[in-house]
Amino acid sequence: KSPTKSPKKSPSKRGDGEVTRTYVTYYYQDRGLTESSVEIDHLKTVIVGLTQKNQVTQDIQGELESKTSQLRSNEAGRADLQAQLREYIRKSEEDSRKNKEFQDSLLRKNQDLQDEIERQRKQIDVLKAEKADREANIDSQNSTILQQRNYILRIEQELEIRKDVEKELADARVHINDLEAQKDKLKKDLTIASDYLIEQDEKVHQANKTSLELLQHLKDAELEIETLKAYIVELKHRIAVYIPVDNDAVDARLAEYINNYPERNRLKVMFMRESSGIYQFGTKKVYVKVEKDKIIIRVGGGFLSIDEFLDIYTPLEIEKLERKSPLKKLSEKVAVQKTCVGREVREDSPIRSPT
């Protein structure tokens, strides 16, 4: 059997020993145990605990030896690691120094770059200012060029106008020279015309004198003509006025009409036969035919009876004959010569207006 466990003694101070011992004694006495048996049990318990503790201690010592050997090996590894660490630290310090130098160089380069950037910025600002000035100068130059172009255009226009004016002046000079030449020619012609007019005045005076003499002779001749006309009219009353052509029925009927006309003095224009049916009546050529024993005369697109024809065309033909009368023509010529005496230039003068 396992020993009976004694009650645990509660820790107490040295002053409380007696009280504790008395309590334990009373406890074991109540249970029927003696103090020695209790002590033995207590010792057995202590031995068992020590044995266990020894076993545990051995285990711990084995483990400690294992750990110690492991620790030794770890110490060796640690030494290697420390050596590696020191080498790594040295390399790290070297790398750090190099990095520091590299960083310093980078910082210097960065500072140089910053300075260079600042300098480039300043140059850019200067270039921008120069660009603005140049742009302003370019704008000013463009404005000046535009003004110069406008000025050149005005000068070209003025040159064109001047060329036109010079051309017109040259044409005007040529025209003036022509006018001067014409003026000289006109002066010569005027001198010739003056001499010619004097000569013509003398001729006109002589012609007027001659015309008056001829006019007097014509008046005498006209009196003789009137006398002869009266004599002819009287002869017409006495003899046949119109003698027909043989074997022409139209001409025979026309002769009968004329010779038996009641008012012979009205027959101042006679029919003159040219061919069968064709007659000249004053200045007019007509076609005459006979239908149903009546004489008809074709006029334009129709026909008129001979009475109607004579009533219409006799006055017209008499007027034409009077216009062609030589006496009337001579009178008109004399009147024209008298009118032209006071003019500077006659129609038949050698002076002609310039073309």
C-alpha cells in the first residue's frame, strides 16, 4: 500500500513551530497513528519523491548534456555565423560606404542636374522672352511689310496711271502735231480758197449777167412757145390729133377716142405707141387693151377705164414735165448762183473738210 499521506504542513514562521507541531500531534492521535509511524510514512513519501526527482534530474541532465553538446555545436555554428556576420557587417559597411559615396555622388549629380535644370529654365525663360521679343519684332516687321506692300501697290498704280497719262500725252502730242499740220494745210487752203472765191465771184458776176441775158432770151422763147402751143391747139381742133397704126385694133380704138374727145385742151399729155398694147404716157409706161368696146388701162394690179386714168394721171405727168422744163431749170440755177455768192466756200470749191 502506498503510504498514507501526511497532511501538508502549512508554512509557518519559526515562532509558530510549537503550535504547528501540537496540531499535527493531535491530528495523528485522533486517527490512531503514532508519531514514528507517521514519520516513517513521511520519509517513505520523501524517498519516493526524491527518487522521482532523481529520475527527473537524470533525464534533465541527459537532456542538458544533449543540449550542451548541441549548444557547443551551436557555439561553433555561432562562431561561424559571427564570423560570417562580421564579414557581412564588413561588407555591409563597405557597401554602405559605397552606397554613401554613390548617394553622395547621386546627390551631387542631382544637385548638378537641379542646377542645370535651373540654368536651363533660366535659359528657357530668356529664350521665351527673346521669342516674345522676336514675335513682336516679326509682327512689327509683318506690319511694316504690309505697309510697304500697300505703298508699292499704290506706287505701281500711280506708275500705271503715269504710263497711261504719258501714253495719252504722247497721243495728244501726235494729235496736236496732226492738228498743227492740218492748221497749216487749212491756212494754205484758205489762201487758195480766198483766191478761188475772188475768181468765182467774178465768174458768178459774169454768169449772173449771162443768166439774165439768157433769161430774157428764154422769156422771149417762152412767148414764142405759148404762141406755138395756141397754134397747135387750133390745129388740133382742125385736124386729127392721133393717127393710128395699120392693122392694130387697140391703137385704132385709142385714136378714135382721142380724135373724138370733146375737150381737146385737156389732152396735154399724149399716148406714144411703143408696141402692140404698150404705150408711153408722159414718163409712165402703160398697158392698154379693149374689152367690150371699152378702152381699159392696167395700173398696178388692177385696171382703170381711160377716163379714170386721164383724170388721175394727167395732172401728175404735167407736174413731172414742168419740173423737167429747161426754162424752169435755168431759173432755179440762177437763183442758186445768187444764193451762193455770199458764202465763203461753194459746193464745187476745191476746199474740202478734212476727213
